[in-house]
Amino acid sequence: MDKNQPIERYLVLFLPFGIALLFQSDPVLSYFIAWIGTNLIFYLTLSGWVKPLPKDRPIAEQVMRPIFLVQIIFAGYMSWSSIFYFLNLLGYDNFQKTDNIYFVIDHQKVELTALCQRYYVLGHAAFVTGILAFMKYPVKKKYFIEKEKIANMLFITAIVTLPLSVLFLRISGLQQFYFQFSSLSFIAGTLALAFAIPLKKIWNTAFCVLLYISNFYEALISGFKEPIIISVLVLGLFLYPNYKKLVTVIFVPALLILFIFLPTYNQVFRENNWSGDVDADDAYKLALDATIKSEQSGDDSNWGFLVYRLSEVDMFNEFVQSTPSNIDFYGLQLLKQSAIAVVPRAFWPSKPSTEELVMERVYDAGVIRRGANVSAKPAYIVDAYLSWGIPGILIGLFFYGAIAQLISLKAEYLFGGYTLGTALIFSGLFQIFWRGLSFEFLVNSVFWSYISMYVIFRILRYTGVLEEV
């Protein structure tokens, strides 16, 4: 931690949790104190009050660093998204108080949700403390790449990593590398497009546009909302430094539209494609048509999405209710299982299924019944709580932020700065930090992404793309 920075400023980040805890006898007030507290943490950290923000680049040109994008997506999703679920518990439907005379407030769920929200704001404070404690810029450069080569380097990376990802997908036991290189190809292609447009490189731009459209279509037929939103978000972030007004006018409304339309689109797509009755192409057309019609008819199914599927707080309630009252804290068990998950199945064919290891604690907590054809993997903060309770959240979230920051710094050190280090390598290989998953999936992904980062570094050094200062 920076010794020149007053520790009292870090402690202020934990005040929302402390105040919310004082008012726990009034769960509604306690919830809103914790929820608003997240906004205070964002303000104190993103304004530079707790610790000055990096000054080596303009803010618009460093948004992929952990203090900005990782915090906003990870902590924002974790802490903000529960508001709709809580309003629904209080009797609101589409932000209007219901007049249903049969509606009765479930006070136990209200108390549990307030408790989980206190854990969320505590986790946010610990997470961002981990980032700030190790945030030290500018990074001392040992290697560099000539500026004129960066655009071509990004273009080549996008082309090379795409077939590599497909190759890993087809090799038994190495499918986990498919996700790494698929994400890296997407980031490289999007970043190459953002570089090619202002440089007016026609062929590079045309190819990158085709690659982007292909990636966006793959996101549309994935059945998941995150890849679609990330596709638009990342392109907007990369274009923003050169086209601030255009990005604000186009991409901000586009993201809002996606949040409105995606619930219906995804629901219809999954109903048709995941059942095996319709292939992805036809399911995409049916889902798109249904989305347009639902908007025209004023369908209000989006509220159900916001309440039950946008946030994971309902599942967190179940875990908090069962642990430690019915099930003891797991201690180091989840970390031991994470070590098992790191070993590639190609080297250990009989390795226990990571999915089954994770789902075992879901079944034990009664979140879903055994045999149900549903995947309900706990979020990172849930696993931190299941391991050691409140100390688990403090330690687990602090290390989460610290490791993300340290890897970003290492990437900038190895790859000559922000553009290749954080914007390409960190955002491409370590995108799992944006959302976070269960311990086993997170540790496995981060470990092998770190190995991949060093392999790519060695290749670029060997080929002379990266030169020593």
C-alpha cells in the first residue's frame, strides 16, 4: 500500500458497510444505505480522492485499467443490480407500487437481501482497496514496440488468434484455451478497427469490420447477453478517445436499447435453440422477430428479467440462509478444488468435473434440486462468503482486486505500455475479471491466461516485435 497516502482515506471506503450495519434493525433503510454506499465508493475512487488516478495518460485513454473498467463492470454489476429485486420485494412492478390487495411483503427475504447488500458493499470496498493498494503508474518500461507497428500488430493478432481458438476447441481436453484466444481475437480485432479508422487504412478497416460483424453475430447466437453487450461496449471504449461526441451519441443509446431488448431476445432464442428444435440461425430470426413484436405490443417481460435474472442476489440469499446455520463454512476446500481445476484434462483424463464440483455446493444449499437441468454457479463473492463468512469476503475481494491490478501492471511491463499490455493482453486474456465466477473457474482461467501471456511475450521477443529499451 502507498505509504504516502493516508490510510484513513482507505478506511472511509468501509463506512457505508459500517453505517448500514448500525441500521440493520431497519432492513429497508439498511439496504438503501448499502446500495447508495456503492455510489459513494465509485465517487471517492474514480475522482482520485482516495488515491490519485494515473497521470501517464488522459482518462479517456486508460479506461481499460482495473480501477476503471473492471471496477465499474464487476462491482457495478455486483452491487447495483439487486435494486430491482429489492423493489419487487417491496411490492413494485415496473417501478409502480402494486395495488394487489393479496400482496404481502416477505419480511424474511427483505432482511436477507439487506444483509446480502451489506456484503456487496463490503466486498466492493475490499476489492477496490486491493486495486488501489498496488496501483502504481507509470509502469517502468523494459520493452517497447514502435508506434507505427502497433496497428499492424493488432491486425495480425486478430487474424492469428482466431484459427488458434478454433483449433483449441477441437482438441479434447484443451477447450479452456478456446475461450482465452477467442476473447483475445475479439479484443485485437476491435482494437485494430479502432486504430485503422482514424489512420484511414481501408483494407485493414474493411477486414476488421467483417471480423467485428462475425464476432457480433456469434454473440447473438450464443444465447448469452454478456457477449452482445461487451461487443458494443468495447468498440465504443476503443473509439472514444478519437470520436468522443460520436461515441456518446451512438453507443450510449445503443447500450440502453440492448438492455431493453435483450431479455426478450435471449428468452425466445433459448426456448427455440437450446431445446434442440431449431438451429441457431433460425432461432436468431425468430428471436429478433419476437423482440420487435413484443416492443410494439408493450410487453413488460423485461421487469421479470431485471428482478430475477439481472441480479444474483436471490441465489445469494439462499446461500446466506443455509451457511453456516445448516452447512459449515468451507474453509480451504474451494481453493483445493480450484487447484484440481487448474490441471488440464488432457493430462488428467479422469479429473473430476469442475462443473460438478461447483454444483455440489449449489445442491447442498438447496438453491436448486439435484437432477435439475439448470446451471446456477455461485458468484465470486458468494464463494468468498461460503469459505469464511465476512473475513472471507474481506480477504477474497481484496486479493481479487490486487491480483487484477498486478497482472495489468505486469502486462504493461512486458508489452511496452498500456495499448498492448492492458488494452489488448489484459482485456483479452483476463476478461474473466470483468464479471468473476466461482473460485474453480476463475483460478483455472487466470492461471492459464497468465501462462498464455508469457508464451505470447516470448514469441514477440523472439520475432523482434518487442524490443528491449
